[in-house]
Amino acid sequence: MNNAARKLAIVAPVLVPSKPARKTRNFQPPVPPAPTRREALEAMTAADVSVVDQVWLATRRDNLAATIGGFLLGGFVPLATFAQAHFLKDQLTSDLRGLLVLGGLIFSCYTVVAWGRKAFGSLWKALGFVALVEGSMTFSRVEWVAYAALAFLIVINGVATGVTLALSRWRSER
């Protein structure tokens, strides 16, 4: 064997074909199916559900009764607050009317802060939004601004209350 052959033998060892590798299956445990959107939402409370999912839940056909109930219960509060602040000035004493308006603002404030925090991603922005919308509805003398704020508050409180009713109904059906 000459030098070139020796170097080749060192560099390139002889490959001897071996038996073909036995084919084995990779065993993987079965993956459970992903939960449906409804199943995922059932596990949440209304405070955990995003704004978009709340609107989705409220507009589902099988949640119609819950949404109507939510608008009646949650949407009435901003409407009554608006009426107390704008139309019933002379019919009630100012102290009682002030307490009614304050009660309505407190009721609505919690829900609107929660929605604002989810929508804007910031507590400070949510608080600013609440102050602007609730204040515009209550104190604005520009009619269209007050009515627009009232519409926002009725929708936000109505949808949020409707979703709470729908989720509690889903849980009771289990």
C-alpha cells in the first residue's frame, strides 16, 4: 500500500453497510381537542372576558334573553341617572337628586373602568375615559354630547350585565 492509499484509508474509513434501521413509531400521547370558544368562556367570569368576546357573547342568538335582561338591568341605570341630572331638577330636592345621581355614577363607574382597562390597556386611560363619559352624560349642556355619552354607557353596562347573565346561565346548564 502506497502512502496515498494509507492517507486515504485514514481519512476515509471504509463504510460497511449495516442492517437497515428498524422503523419505529414515535409514541405520543393523544392530544385532547382544543376547547371551543364557548367552553373556554364558560370557565371565566365576566370580568375576565375581553371586550370583543363580551360583544360576541351578547350578540349570539342563544344569549338573546340574557342580553335583553342585561340591557334592562344594566342599561336602565345610566338612563335613570341622565333623567335625574337633566330633567327632574325641580321635582326632587337637590340633596336626594344628588344622591340618586351619585348612586348611578358609582354603579356604572365600576363596569366602565373594567371595559376601559381592557380596551385601552391602562388603568389611567380607563379612569380618564370614565371621568369624561360619565361627566359628559351628567353635566354636559351640549345635548348631543350628553346623549352620545348616555348611549355609550347604556351599551357598555347593558352588554356587561348581559354577559354576566349569559355566563351564569351556561354554568347552571352543566
